[in-house]
Amino acid sequence: MTLSDHDGGGSHREPPPPISPPSSSAINSSDKNTDSTSPSPPPATTYPTHAPPGAGYPPPYGSYYPPAGYPAGYPAGQNPHAYPQGYAAYTNGYPTGYQNHPPAAAYYGPPPTYATAGAVNPGSRFLRSFILCGCIILTFIFLGSILMALMLRPEVPVYKLVAMSVTNFTTNPTLFGEWDTKMTIQNPNEKLKAYFSNFKVDIIYKDGVLSVNYAPGFALNTKEARDMDITGSSTKANESTLDKTTKDEMEKERANGSITITLRVASLNAFESGSFTTRTSQIVAICDGLKLVFPNNSTTGTLDNGGKPMLCNLYI
């Protein structure tokens, strides 16, 4: 049956005729055919390997199904969030293919080993102990020397000129004379013994040396004094130390009956008390302003000291 077109301009097809159920005779005939032949195996059951897209499961790996509700038109496998065509993709300044992981750590060798306090060389330990003991011993010796020096207080010896004379003294044509000097040296210390050595006795007129004499050394106990008798003579060698001006002045002075000279006595000196000994030092005793008188213009002169010893000055 054909329906007329409506105002909307649409058309309708006729519905398909209804399907009638099979008759009982047809069913019976089919049963007979089945019984008459051998039974066929049941069909194999097949299961879908993937769920249909609309079943609520995510699509399998490697395929892409657009979810429901998204507009159609995106090709399969295309990122819907990609940049539209016509726009340049964003670059971060790094080259393509940059590995987004930290670089490999640099290799460092094992840390150096340090010597511990328990690994000290026994030889170096012994050397340090030896040096320390030596320093301690030297310190005690130094302090002991200072204490001994403060306790003992060495006093310098006393030099006294007792007498002096010259015989056969002449200055023209050459210098000559025989000298005799008597001195006393005293050790004033109560606890120290004094030692003297290398005596040298010079008789001087102004800057010239009239005579050079030597004497042996000796030792003085505490509070002990000793007399020295020093003899010598003037020689031509001594005359070479006098210039003409000095020699003329000495002759003029002797013509007046006297000359003034200086006695210089040099020696090495040290003090000792048991195991304590001071260092050796040089002592110079100077007796100046000595007046030798020549009576009646003779060649013999004696010291004018009034019979009293004259104290000499010491220089160390």
C-alpha cells in the first residue's frame, strides 16, 4: 500500500510482512532427517579477543578508539591535544633527542690514606723523646748555672803594683833598659778558686812600648794573694815602636829627672767551685801615672809611690 506524501515532503516505506512460525509437519520432517543421519559435532565456541569499544574497557595497547562523546573527525592514533596545523611547535632550546636523565657521575679515585695516631713510626717517636729530654737537661743546666752565679757572685781579682825599677836606662843612641816589676794579685772570693794564665806585661810611654815581658800562670785559692816578680829588658825591637817625636819628648822629660809611664798586665782568668766553672775571660789591669825618678841624672830609676802599693784598674 502506498501512502501519499505529507506536507513535510517525506516518504514512508511499507513495513515488511510478518514472519509466520514453522509448521509442525516441517519440524517433524527435520527431526526425521536428523535421526536418519549421524550426529554432527557441536560448533566450536569462539570468544572475542577484545572487548567492544562500548563495553567500558580501555582499548588494547597499540590501537586507539575515540571515546564516546568526542567529535568524530580525528584520525586514529592522532593526539587530540596536538598543535593545530599552521602553527609551529614549541621548542625549549634543547636539541631533539635530548636524554632527560642526569649525566654519568665522574669517576674519582679512592681518598688518600692518612697516618693515624696509632701508626707512628717508633724511630721518630724515640727521636722526639730524645730531643725533648735533651732540651729539658740543657734547660736545667742553664738555670743551675744562673743560680750558682747568683749564689757565688764571682768577684774580680785585685791587682796591686808594689815596686818598679829600671837600670842602665838610655835613649841615645839606642833604647835600652832592664826592668824589674813586683806586683800582688789577690783572689777576694770566699767560695771560688781563681786561675790565671798567659801573663803579658807591657811598659808603655805614651803610644810607644818600652818593654814587653811574659810570666807563667798560677792558681789562687779562696782569699789567697800572690806576689809576682816580672823582669825584662828594652831592646832595639821596642825602639821601633817609638816615633822620633815621642822619643825626643821622653829624653827631654828624663833630663828633668823623671819620666811617667804606664804598666799594662793582661791575662786569662777563670773561677771554679766544685763542678761549677765560669767561662774563661781576659782581664787587663792598667796602672797608669807611674813616675820613675832618676836621681842625679843617673841611669837608674825607681817608682815614686811613697812605699805604698798602687791599685790598678781592671778591664774585662
